[in-house]
Amino acid sequence: MTAAHQLTATDTVTLRLAAPAVSADVVLIPFDQTRRSGLNPRKTFSEDRLKELAQSIFEHTKFGADGSVVETGIQQNLLGRPHPEQGVEIVAGERRQRAVELLVQGFEGQMADGEDSNGRPRTKTVWMQVGADYPMPFSIKALTDAELIELATLENYEREDMTLMETADAFMALKGAGRDEGYIALKFAKHPSTVRELIRLAAGLGKEGRRLLEQGQITAEQAKLIASTSGALKKSLVEQARHGASFAVLRNLLKQASFAVEHAVFDVAGSGLRIDEGGLLGDFPAKFSDPKAALSAQAAALEQVKAQEEATGAWHEVLVLPVESEYGYLPGSEWVASWNRPEGVPPCLVLAYSTVNGKAVRHEGVARADAVRAWRQQQQDAARAATGADLTQDAPSRAATPDDTGKGVREAGHVTGHQVRSMALDAYFATHERECLALACATLLQTLTSGASRTLMGIRLGGRKPSPHTAETQELASRVAALFPSVFTPTEDGSFKVSRDVDLYDALTAEHVTTAQLVSLFTLLTHREVGAWEHNVSRPGSDLNAFAHKIGAAEDVKRHLTLSAEFLQAYRADDLMGMIATMPESQRPAPRHNASKKDIVALILEKADALKEAGWTPDLVKFQR
């Protein structure tokens, strides 16, 4: 330590009134003449460690016979600058000043007291206290605010005991004092992106977020997510974090509630909107800095799409609709999905966009709920007039449902529908290798372009339900099993078993295996997946429906369907009456008033051959949604 000298009264007055010239000399400043700086980034100090330091200072202090301090016990000089009003403002060494403050207040501590009879160190409890004029060694320099912040930060940073928020606040203060991010990064050996991240954290975390971080209720990564938000979203994330939401949960909420650039349907480059690239997390999707402006641009772009769609004449109505759902869902009370829209109700196109995250979703073939209700009422009135029956007698608590949507139909009805559609596709795909290859390629392209896991034509193979196979499928399965006898074994139902004792990759890439053989196998696997379904109540996707109509499978279902008592029994009485209303008028059975379900089934079965001849098919069996 540089030799110290006692600060004279004249020197003290000089420090109060004006900053002295910069000097390398160390002067002793009384404790009550020192002032802590509000610019010091370090705000938290361990009470236990402060007490340890205070005890060490006391033990190293030399006292005179009258109890006055002869030599200070502080081993390292403090750094200060003249305070504009009184004394010295601390630049570096606040921890030592706080330790002396404990001594001024006084406390009981343990001091060495020689050794016991066994040579072990002995301690005693003593009262440790010094006067408010306790001398503290200072190096006095005239410093700017930026220099003060920088030196104070460096001192604490090198000790590695600054908290994350203290470091973030220091970097933000340095930037506010005129230091740029590149300078700060170089000075503190940080990457510029890390400096920017910490400055954003200090500026954006907020009072409640800081409290949660200081108390250890949230992690640094959670704090960074919260700091990247503002307003109601910030309040929501803080509340979620307070109640234990994990980083993954907060991240998902933020993704849903941020207008990501990838959701834009407008020309992003031409919009002039500012983009936040990655926020506080490098892998976070880029988002618009002004989500309100982005929503306006999104709505305007969708209005242009609306005009183009209206020009095609394909839709009864085209509508651009803002929705609150982050997934772009339509309000269920106002709209009926395409798979529940009766064929008699003209389809609409709704271009929905989320007011939460801007996501745009195209809803094809939907209908207004009031239009569907009106159509159903018309059909019910028509059915009542045609049959003379009271359609609500068998179900007084539920209005009749003339359209056959499949709601309320038991499992057997849905299974029959799936089997009939599978049979209509089966023979075609078993004999059309080119189409199978095209479908598989389309699936791969969907996966690449959407970034999602898409299975063939939108149907998942998991949880397959058994369906009958045509002679063509059985022949193809036998042929494939003959081509790969070590891999496949035909079964009685026309399918095959896969051997678990063979390495499939080795078997299918053997030198004798030809491209034509692999194409045959590919055809079998592809067409089996297209004909499968996962859940009994699921219906074919729009892609498969469109393809079925293209290849004539939608007409072929009539050939494969035979009305059975089991299929009809899956419906309720009022649903059967609704089914009757969809039949050709010339073949429509006429149940008597208050007819039982058994009687209605019998009447429909009597007309089964005539209905098949007329080409009638229940809606539940058709390729539609």
C-alpha cells in the first residue's frame, strides 16, 4: 500500500469546496466524510461477509493508549472523487466503507486470544467499535460519471461477485454515460451480442421481474424472455412465472403472442416495418417491433386475397376475419366447419388472422352457423311434409338432424363408412404405381414446406383400424411377399406380416433387388396407408377427398356399400328420419306417425336395393368432411 498521511483540516475543507488536482498520493479521509455513489452498479452485499471484513479491519487496526486510531486496519486503498457537496464520493471500495460502518455502529466479534494448554488457538468475544472519524485510505481522482461507473464495475466484476442484474445495470449505465456497446464488450471481454442482451435485460425486465430474479423465483433465461416483452404481455408472463411456469411454457406463450415475421402474408421487405431479429434468444423467431402496424398490413394483404378469391366465383362468401385465437380458430358459435357443413349449404371461405400473433389461417368450405340452422329447419319441414311423421317424438329433448353429419352416430356406423371408402380406394392404388409414387412425393413436399410432420394425405398410420382388401390388394401382397420372402409373409386377410429377424435395410438394398421390385413394395405400403384411419370418428382430409373424386372413388363407394341393420342401428331414430330426408323422393320410405326405430330400420332396408340402384349414399360414407 502506498504510504499514507493524515489529511489535514485544510485538505478536508478543500475537498468539500472544490475537486483537488489529480494526485497519485493516498490521503486518509474520516469515515463520516465518505459518501457512497448512486452510480455504483453493485447493490447487494452479504451481511456475513461484511461482518468478516469488519472484524479483519478491526484486528489490523492499531490503537493508541487512549483508544485513538494510530494506524488504519484497511489493507487496500479506496478510490474516490471529490464530492460536489461534502467529502469524497466512493468510486471503488464501497464494501470496505460498509464494513467500517458496521464498526462505527459496534458489534460483538471473536478475536484470537493466544493458545490453550494443548496449543490450540483460543478466541474471546470482544466489543468491536470505532469512531465516526475512522481514517480510510483514499486515492483521489477527478473522474467523469462514465469513468466512475467503469472503474466501479471493473472492480466488482474482477471479484466475480456481481449479480446478473448488477452487471446488466452497469452496462446500461455505461451506455447511458456515452460508452458504446463495442467499447463495453472490449473492456469487459464480452461478445457485443452479450452486451446488447444484458442492456435489454436491464431496460426491459421491470420492477416485479427484478424482484422475482433477485429472490431466485425465476431463472436468467426466464428473465430474458420477460424483458423482451412489454405491456400486458409482460404482465402476463410475470404472473405465469410467479406461479411456477417453466422457461418452456413462457417461451411458448411468447411465441404465440408475438407477431412472428414468418406469419406475414404481406411483402415484409416492402412494408418498411422494423424487425427484431431473435429478441434476447438467438434461436427465437424474428418478430415485428410494431405488432399493431404488422396486423394492419396483414389485414390489408388478406383483403387483396379476398378480392382474388371472389373473382373465381368458387365461394358463396369470402370474408376477412380478425380472431382472438392464437391458432386462428373461428368462433365455434358463429361458424360450422367444412366437415360438418351439409352439402345443401353453399361453402364460404374465411381468411382469419389472429389478433394475438398475426397468424393467418385459410378456412375453406365453412358456413355460417345461422345459415346451417336455417337449412336444417327447411329440411326438417320438408321431411315432415313428405313422411307425415313427427320427427321429434322419439327424441323430445333433441331436435331432429336431417343432414347425416355423423354426430351422435355410434362406432359401427363410422367403421362401416371407413371400410367402404377404403374398399373404393383399395383396388385403384393396388394397380396404380405412378399415383402411389406421386402421393408419397406430395407428402414429402408437404413436410419440407410446412415444417410439420405430415403423413400421407394427412392420414396417420398409427392406430390402424382393420379394413377389407380387394382381390387386387391380395394379389399385390402375395407378389411382394414372393419378391421379398425373408421379409414378408402373406396373411389370410390379404395383408402381410413383417419379419423381426431380418435387417430391413440390408434385405431391401441387396444387390439382386431391382427398382421395379421396390416400386411394387412402395405401392403396397403407400396404398395401405391411404386406406387406413386412426380414430373411428375421423373423416378423410380435404386432400384425400379431392383425390377420391378425381379418380372416381367417390362414385365407387356406392358399389361397395350395402345397407345393413348393424349400420342403421348405429343411428338414433331422429337421425334415421334425417337420413330419409336425403334420399331420392321416389325411393324414400314413409314411416308412420310415432314409428319406432326398429320399424324405421326395417323400412329403409326394404328400399336398400332401390336406393343403391338410384345411386344414393349416406353422407357418413361419402368422401367429404
